Amino acid sequence: MTSSTTPNAAAFRRLSWGVFLVAFPLGILAFVLPIYGRELGASAVEVGAFFSAFSIVPVAVRPFLGRALDRWGRRPFLLLGLGGYVAAMGLFVFADSVLLLTVARFIQGLGQAFLWLSAYTIVADLAAAHTCPEPHTAPAEHRGCGAGGCWVAAGATSARSTRRSIAARSSGRRPASERCSRSAKRG
């Protein structure tokens, strides 16, 4: 290993460790949050608002954040993102109302926008230093469109299957997912 790749490998390892420490509790929280919210008296709509507050903030912040990353660097925003996660986790610990849970998710969404976009940009910067000099097939400003398109397609597919399930239940039929799972259990 040459000395020019060693700092990048060390930076990537540090970044990976930090992202793991953030992502692990996030996965657990997605499972526990609806249960905890219901214990605090949250309705189904309010539980949905927990997840909406987390998801809407990055969509609103990311277009402006990209330019800020280029202007002021990646590290300050990475640290702000980690700080947002820490603040959100602190609010979760002391949350005794549905409003505080929603505010914590909002702050966590802000931390997510800052952390993940900064981390992706740092990884792209590290990878750019070690790629071959061939030009990419798409301009730099359009390279993320494919990944975004995948999420849009996944959401549309999920909405379609949910709509079919609701229509089946309202007409008195079992949804296809239940029919398939029961027939698989018999075999």
C-alpha cells in the first residue's frame, strides 16, 4: 500500500465507524418509536407524523446543503449532522409527550440530511482521487438522479400495493399477500 492511499483508507475507516454508530440506533428506533409513541398516547396519524417529520426535512434541506458543502467544506456539516443525531437522541431520552417525540424526529431528520450528504460527498471525494481518468458517462450534476429514481419507483410500487390491499379489504376479500402466505404455509 502506498503512502498516498493510507490517509484515504484511514479516513474511510473513521467515516465508516461514525456512520455505523449513527445507523445502528436508527434501525432500532424505527422499530421502537411507534410502540413508545402509542404508550404516550399518540394516535396512528401522530405516529405517522414521527416518520414524516424525519423524512420531509432532508428533502427540503438537501438542495441547499450541496452548495454549502462545496463552499464551506464537508467536515463542519458532517459534525453538525452528528451533533443533530446526538441532540435528537437526548430529546428521545427525555421525551414525555408526543410533541417532544415529533421535535426529536425533526432534529434527527436535520442531522440525517447533514450527516449522510456530507458522508456521501466525502466518499465521492476519496473515490475520485483513485479512479481512472476516463470521463463519466453522465455530467456530475446528474449522477445522483438514478439513485433518486430508484426510491421514487420503490415508493410508487409500495403505494400501489397498499392501495390494492385497502381495496381488497373494503370489498371483503383477503389481500393477495395474505392469500399467498396462507397457501405457502399449507404446502
